[in-house]
Amino acid sequence: MYLPHIVKLAIFAAHACFAANSTYFNPVLPGWHSDPSIVYVDGTFYAATSTFLVYPGIPIYTSPDLIHWKLTSHVWTRASQLPNAGRDVAIQQGGFFAPTLRHKDGVFYVINVYLGGPSLANGSLLGTIYNTTNIVNSSAWSDPVYFNSPSIDPDLFWDDDGKVYVHTAGIKQQEIDLTTGKVSNPISVWNGTGGSNPEGPHMYKKDGWYYLMIAEGGTELGHRETIARSRHVSGPFVSNPSNPLVTNSNTSEYFQTVGHADLVFDGKDWWGLALSTRSGPEWEIYPMGRETVLFPVSWEEGKWPVATQVRGIMDGWELPPYGPFVSGPGPFNNDPDVVDFAPGSSLPPQFVTWRYPEDDVFAISEDGHPNTLRIRPSRANLTGIPGSTTQPALTGQSGISFIGRRQVHTLFTYSVDLEFKPQDLDQEAGISVLLTQLNHIDLGIALSRNTSQSDHPSQLEIRLRTEGSGTPNGTVPSSLQTFALPESCNAGGDIRLEVTAINSTTYMLSVKPANNANEKVVIGYVSALVVSGGSGPFTGTLLGVYATCNGGKGSGNECSSSGGNAYFSRWRYQGAAEQYSFTEFLPSTYGM
Ligand SMILES: *[C@@H]1O[C@H](CO)[C@@H](O)[C@H](O)[C@H]1NC(C)=O
Ligand SMILES: *[C@@H]1O[C@H](CO)[C@@H](O)[C@H](O)[C@H]1NC(C)=O
Ligand SMILES: *[C@@H]1O[C@H](CO)[C@@H](O)[C@H](O)[C@H]1NC(C)=O
Ligand SMILES: *[C@@H]1O[C@H](CO)[C@@H](O)[C@H](O)[C@H]1NC(C)=O
Ligand SMILES: *[C@@H]1O[C@H](CO)[C@@H](O)[C@H](O)[C@H]1NC(C)=O
Ligand SMILES: *[C@@H]1O[C@H](CO)[C@@H](O)[C@H](O)[C@H]1NC(C)=O
Ligand SMILES: *[C@@H]1O[C@H](CO)[C@@H](O)[C@H](O)[C@H]1NC(C)=O
Ligand SMILES: *[C@@H]1O[C@H](CO)[C@@H](O)[C@H](O)[C@H]1NC(C)=O
Ligand SMILES: *[C@@H]1O[C@H](CO)[C@@H](O)[C@H](O)[C@H]1NC(C)=O
Ligand SMILES: *[C@@H]1O[C@H](CO)[C@@H](O)[C@H](O)[C@H]1NC(C)=O
């Protein structure tokens, strides 16, 4: 049959339109960014992720184009927002579980449950809802409205009739009054398609259908995202015959554990964010834990959504343009750190502590120590002092003196300069690659006795420690190696402590005099297996600094001996490359 010229043109035009599809790379938020939730408001995408015990909690990132993400604010920044939050939590993966971020009538909301904190009498979990009209300002996030949550992963959904619903793992539905937190009795609305742990629900209304999207199969290799729909808000929900919507379970993909997704419409096309780990199906070494990936979604009117499988290199809808967008003071996620702790400056917003910090642990440019970060030591060391009934233990109720930032590149170098004049034995300061208190790698300087000399003089030594006790069955051995300070560092000047990921599975730890970078001495190589999974299956690796007196003299968590303060300066983090397949790497500038 003869094809009229005009139809050919239309096909050409349609083709030209498809040709505008974009190519991009995952993860879009590399490093520990688990359980992403996303909204699009007036030209800006906003995403929130889970932070468990880490303070400040629940970062908000913003982006104009879904690729470049800038840290904008944190939802939890004040002790008064959740009294005792963090301090009373013993479990390493407690705290702020998966948030949902939503926007309604000019107000942003974050809803989540807090695990291990103040508990509710009848066994419900502590549900919290925060709001703000000024999302670029961390201080503007409200105190929470509390609600009794039957389970984790609450979602917020506003129906057209003004009613507001919370869905939680299970999958349970409750109506909620956002100003009082009063909830109706939970009802079961969907059990998923048979995978374990139906959780992470989100509800969307489109073309007269209520869509209920959830994660199933657990957050490990069986993770998947499924969806159901109903004409009525409370069901019955009918499962998508093409479920799962998206998964990499039972594949040999480099990106695994894909699930816990949220969908967003950019005015033209649909997209999804999900969590994923880069590790291949062996799923053994993945120090950055659960990261955030982006996938295109086709969602025709009245039809089921169709998602594109998650890979390192993606083809999909034309990405929104990079243009002006709402943002805050934080850096882009992939930016290097060049932090000199100048007098009058504050701690950078990308810095985090393990639990809410004690007062006055950190000070910038203290008198006599310009351009330094002073850390007052905690009696608890990074591991705590397990088994002790009198000394701070893993509950770390008063906090450990540690501050870090996420590892966000497969290959990177992180270094700081340390000025440390310990006067008592076992005072120690250094850098750590930390997943949890039970899975970390430390390079420290400590005062110790040299028992191989007859008068046992005290002297500085280097400690290289791997703490793997959080890994099941002791498959990652803990160890402590000590070394004499290299000759070049003995002059008493600052010592540069450095960790480099030499490849995706190995960290190299080294020291050098801060004033002579050519004198580098490699102290050791440690497998990233130490900081993969174990006691931190939900979290990801932080790179940071610590000071401790290792349970020495003092009371509570305060060391009493003088000399234990550590002064860190010239904090540098520089990405080198991001791995996006078993064999391919991107330059570190992608996404900056
Ligand atoms: C828990 O108790 C509160 C108030 O006492 C009540 O509102 C809520 O429905 C209860 N939750 C459950 C799951 O029973
Ligand atoms: C941020 O919010 C706080 C609390 O509402 C307010 O006091 C402060 O002025 C705000 N800062 C800016 C820069 O808007
Ligand atoms: C925001 O949170 C505050 C403090 O909890 C609460 O009083 C207020 O009603 C909330 N606003 C909205 C719009 O939910
Ligand atoms: C989900 O499973 C529970 C337990 O078997 C059952 O009580 C509930 O009715 C189920 N919910 C739905 C919506 O089928
Ligand atoms: C993967 O395979 C297992 C075993 O056949 C099956 O139980 C599971 O449902 C599959 N996962 C997905 C997401 O289909
Ligand atoms: C463009 O991307 C969409 C969403 O992934 C996909 O459905 C479509 O097939 C793509 N078009 C081309 C020409 O690749
Ligand atoms: C730990 O040991 C238990 C019991 O022998 C076994 O079931 C489990 O698979 C082991 N876990 C690992 C990670 O080796
Ligand atoms: C202890 O002293 C001996 C003898 O001087 C020396 O060889 C060794 O390196 C010292 N050990 C440490 C940890 O400094
Ligand atoms: C990384 O380097 C270590 C030490 O050289 C080596 O044992 C390991 O096989 C390397 N791993 C990869 C993934 O290249
Ligand atoms: C913590 O301190 C205790 C008590 O001094 C010590 O036994 C343990 O090895 C230390 N652990 C770490 C990780 O520093």
C-alpha cells in the first residue's frame, strides 16, 4: 500500500522525538542513600533517604534534572525534635527508618517511624510526621506530630475528598489527622504477590485508579517492586499481571537488590527512584551499601506502569533540562571535600555523627588552634566497650566522638592532618572507614608502652584495626596491628592519615608527615568485606575521624586525663571513579 508523504513525515517526527531519549548512568545518588522517596514541585525534584542512627537525620537532596543532586537540608537536626532520639538506641540499625517525602498545598511533609527510641505503650511503633514551608532551611523543619504506627515505612496519600491515608508495611491502611496524629484502626489492603516482607508502600491516583506500589522479597537479593490497583481507596486491590514492576532478582546484573521505589511525574514523563547495591549476584563486597538509582517509567492512560530494568548505563525519556532549581547550602553529592575549618565556619552539612552528639565534642578553630576541628575524646571507642556494665558500651548513649561523610565513589582518597599530643596511655585519635560500631577499619595514633624495651617507655604508635565482630559467624576476623611511627613523622609535626580505595574491594591505609607528601608509608591493605553487610545491612560506609581514651580514666563517657584532644585539619575527600558495570568506570565528575 502507498504510504502518503504526510504519514512518513509523522513517523519521522515521532522517531525524531524518540531520538531525544537520554543516556545516563546509575547510581544517581551514589554512596549510602537508602529507601529513596521523591516529589517534583515547580521545576525541582526533591528526594529524601533513610539514615537510621546517623545525625543529622533524613537528608533532602534537590535536582533540576534527576542527575545532579545537591544536599539541601536535613529533617532532623535538633535534639528537641525527638527527645533522646539516638541516645537510647542500642541496635546498630535502629533510628530513622524509610521516610516518605510529599508536598501538598505549599507544605512539604516527611513521615517515617523511629525504631528503638521512646516506645509506645501498646506496642505500636513511634510514627513521626515533620513539615516545612521552607525546605532549604534545616531549622525550619517542624517538631514531629506523633502517631501510633502498626509497622514501618509509612506513606502519606491525600485523596480528592480531603481524607489523608497512611499505608505501612504489611500492607496496612489508616486514615490520619495530620494535625493531631490520630489514626483509624489499621486495615489490611494488600499482601503483595507472595514475596516476603511486603513493605515500602506508596499510593498514587491516576486516571481514576488508586495504585498501591510496594517492595517485596526483603531488601536483599530477592528485592522487587510490585504494584496493584483498585477503583476504591481501600480496595480490593488487583495485582498487576506483569509484576514485578522492577527487580534484578535472579539476574546476573551488576546492580542488585533493586526495590523500595517511589514514582514521580515531571510534567511530561514518569520516573522511579529505587535502592540498589552494586556488587553483582555474589553480593559480597559492597561498602557503599544501598544507593539510589533512577529508572524511566512508561505509564499510558488507564494502563499499568512499565519500568525499565535498572543497569549502570540507562536509556530512557529525555531528562529534564539542567536549569535553575531550588536548593540549599549543601554540596552536590559527588563534590570533593576541601574543608579547612576556617575560624567562624561551621561543620559542613554533609558531615554526620553516629547518634546525636554530646555537647562540645566538636569545636572549629578553638583558641590557639586555628583551622582545625577539635575532637574531645569519648571514653567509648568506636566499638564501645562490649560487656562492660560500668563503661559506655554499644548503646553509646552519650555518643562516640566520631564525625564522617559518606563514601560516594568506588575509588577515592580521603585524608586529614592530625595534631595529637596524648599524655596518658591508650589515648588515641585517627581516621575510620565505618559501617557500624561492629564493622569498621581504623588507622589511629595512640600512646602506648613499648614492652620490648626494658624500661617500657611510652611512645606514639600506629594502630591499624579491623573490627569485624558484626559479621555473622566471625567470617571477617577482627585484628589489631601496631607499628612504630615512621622516622619521617617523628619530628612532632602533624601527621597526614590517608585512606585510598585502590580498587572496588580494597582500602590502602597510609601515613606521612603533613609537610612532606613524598614520605608516604603504607601501613596496610584491608578488604572492603569488613564494611559490607554484617551488622550494617541497611547502612553504608562513612569516612571520618575519631578520638577516644579507650575506656580510660574518667566518668560516664568523659575522659578525665588531659592531652586526649585531637586537632584535625586539611580534611580532603576526592573521588577518582565510579564503577557502573563489572568492568566499566565513570570519571568522578559525573553528577557534579
Ligand atoms: C495504641 O494506643 C493508642 C492510644 O492509646 C491508640 O490510638 C492506637 O490505636 C493503638 N494502636 C494499636 C495498633 O493498637
Ligand atoms: C531558618 O528557619 C529558622 C526557624 O524557622 C529561622 O529562625 C531562621 O531565620 C531561618 N533562616 C533563614 C536563612 O531563613
Ligand atoms: C506542622 O508541624 C507542627 C508541629 O508539630 C504542627 O503543629 C502543624 O500542625 C503541622 N502543620 C501541618 C500543615 O501539618
Ligand atoms: C493478608 O493476609 C492476612 C493474613 O493471612 C489476612 O488476614 C488479610 O485478610 C490479607 N489481606 C488481604 C487484603 O488479602
Ligand atoms: C527468583 O527465583 C526464585 C526461585 O525460583 C523465586 O522464588 C523468586 O520468586 C524469583 N524472584 C523474582 C523476583 O521473581
Ligand atoms: C525512550 O524511552 C522510553 C522510556 O524508557 C522508552 O519507552 C522508549 O522506547 C525509548 N525510545 C527509544 C527510541 O529508545
Ligand atoms: C552462619 O552460621 C549459620 C549456622 O551455621 C548458618 O546458617 C549461616 O548461613 C552462616 N552465615 C554466614 C554468613 O556464613
Ligand atoms: C619498640 O622499641 C623497639 C626497640 O627500640 C623498636 O624496634 C620498635 O619499633 C618499638 N615498637 C613500637 C611499636 O614503636
Ligand atoms: C584489589 O586489589 C587487591 C590487592 O591488590 C586484590 O587482591 C584484589 O583482587 C583486587 N580486586 C579487584 C576487584 O580488582
Ligand atoms: C575499645 O576499648 C577497649 C577497652 O580498652 C579495648 O579492649 C578494645 O580493643 C577497643 N576497641 C577498639 C575498636 O578500639
